Amino acid sequence: MNKNHIIVCAGVIDYQGKILIAQRRRDKSLGGLWEFPGGKIEAGETHEQTLIREIHEEFDIEIQVGKFLTKITHEYPNFILTMYVYRASWDGQGNIRICDHEEYRFVKLEEIDGFEMPAADEPVLKFLKDHKNEI
């Protein structure tokens, strides 16, 4: 059986020294888990354009995309996920409106361990902890 290969961009979005995480809707794949937000790349989009569009669609805010952090590939039972992760920031302008998640939080890096995340996000979290002084 050939597994569907999904390619996404995700953001480690900073606001006042905290990172945006979001809880996946319970009726979706990996529902209830917390993630670094982002989404699927559409034809003709750059990674940065994807991340800006997805965050606008999902939270109704504008972000500034910074440097590329890491690429993760993880095989789930039903699909393979490749995730390109970027540093990004939000300046606090506008009001966050949840459009595709249960809820969101801004948390310090050391607080993220208290939130259950999908397996593909775990290497991202390890990368952030290992490189926290460089990011």
C-alpha cells in the first residue's frame, strides 16, 4: 500500500517571548493534540507564502516569516508527513480568531512539554530545545 505523502510548512511563531501552539480539532486526524500551526503547500507557493496564508486562514492574523529552522519527515500509520519549519513572529496587531482549531495558547518553550503533541512535532521541539540560544 502506498501511503499518502503530505508536505506542510509549520511556524514557530513568537509573540512577546512565547510560542503559539494550537490544539487540533477533535474531528480531524490527530485530533486533540497540540501542534505548531501551519498547513499544506499549494501549487506555486513558496514555503513562506504557505505559512503566511495558513496562519491568516486559521487565526486571522498576519505574521512575519523568518529563517528556516528544520525539516522533519515522519511516517504515521496512514500517511507520511514532511514538515518544513520556520521561525516567525506576530506583532500583536489584530485579534486572533480561531478558524480551524479547538483552542490556542502562547507558551514558553519550557512549558510545551505539558501539551501532548503529534509524533512529527516532537523532533521540532527537540530541535528548539537544542538550539534555543541560536533561534
